[in-house]
Amino acid sequence: MQLINVTIEDNVHIISLNNGKVNAISPEVIAQIHAALDDAEQQAAVVVITGQAGIFSGGYDLKTMKQSSDSAIALVTAGSGLAYRMLAFPTPIIGVCTGHAIAKGAFLLLSCDYRIGCTGDFKIGLNEVAIGMTMHQAGIEIARNRIPQNYLSRAVINAELFAPESAVLAGFLDQVVQADVLMSTAMGVAKHMQTLNMKAHHGTKLKERQTILASLSDAIELDKQITLNL
């Protein structure tokens, strides 16, 4: 079953999440995103990751999270591994936030190179503490990498959710536009990204993110050893 849709326009690979009304991130979704990234990497293509109208992603698949502690840990580990790959990806990844982005949905935005959201009554952020989950160490490292210090406690410890405009200040988005120009804006950014020297882009990305990638790798291993508070 296809839980994502992939379209290619002028060597821009557009990955659209398509897993139910909240675009839940399941093991199958993660596997299909990896397969799409494999194709994009082979083609040295710029990547766009987006959702459906009104929803980017509501986070991890709750059925998997509640199935057992082992299944929850495996899903979170896979999600953290996806974030690591995105942060180190050889070509630019543009996140196009089509609406709400909660928990893992927000972490996907934090793992993209450039993020564009749309105006509307949407919420973006990390609600783990609000729903009774102690934040995993990998999540804290990902958040610490992109969220400004004056917003970090609000976002991670207090589980504050942000409207699109304030999500720019909080580090989840880089730009907010009207919904009707969201994709055209994203494609304009992608066109600019295609002018970059990809070898230089990748090499500079790895240098700039050396600290977060090392911290994230350690955090992923640490998270495997704990029991999630579900």
C-alpha cells in the first residue's frame, strides 16, 4: 500500500505524505520515505516533503506506539534514524508544511534544510509532554539544533504549540505564505537550490552539522536502552 506519493518535476522529487487524515508516521511510511530518498539521492535531486491540505503530519502512528514497548522503541528509533539521514542528506530537502505539524511531524520540519508553511489556524510543535510522554533524547537533540534558546523550554518542556507565523520565530519554519502559493513558492526555492554545487552543499552541511550528527547518533543509541513512558 502506498502511504506516500512521489512526483518528479524538473528533477525535484516531491514526497507527499498520504497516510490517513493525520498522515501518521508508521514504520511503513518511514520505509517508503527512505525508498523515495534513495531514488532522489541516485538522481542528485532536490527533495520536497509535504502533506495534505490542512495537515503535514500529526506524529507517530498511535497503534504502533501502543502495541508494545518494543514496537514503540523500534518506531522512535526508526524515526530518529530518518531524521539523521535527512540532516545529512547529500542534496537539499525542503519541508512544505500544509497545515498542522505535531510531534514527529514537527521533527520532520526540524530535519529539513528549508521549511515553508502556510497561513491558517494551524498548530506546529512538540506535544509529547502534554500527552504524557517524556521526550526521547534524540528528540531533544534535534530540537536543540534548530529551536532558538529562548523558545527551547517553551517548545520541549512546556509542549507549547505555535501558529505558523510564530513557528518561524520558534525555529520550526523559515517562511510563511498564503496556502494558494505554497507549492509554487516551494518550487521556486527548489529551483534556487538546484543552482548550488551539490558536492559543496553536502560537504558544508556535514561540517556545519558535525556536532548535531554526533550528538544525535549517541542519542539514538541511548534511546534504545530506555523504556518509553507511554
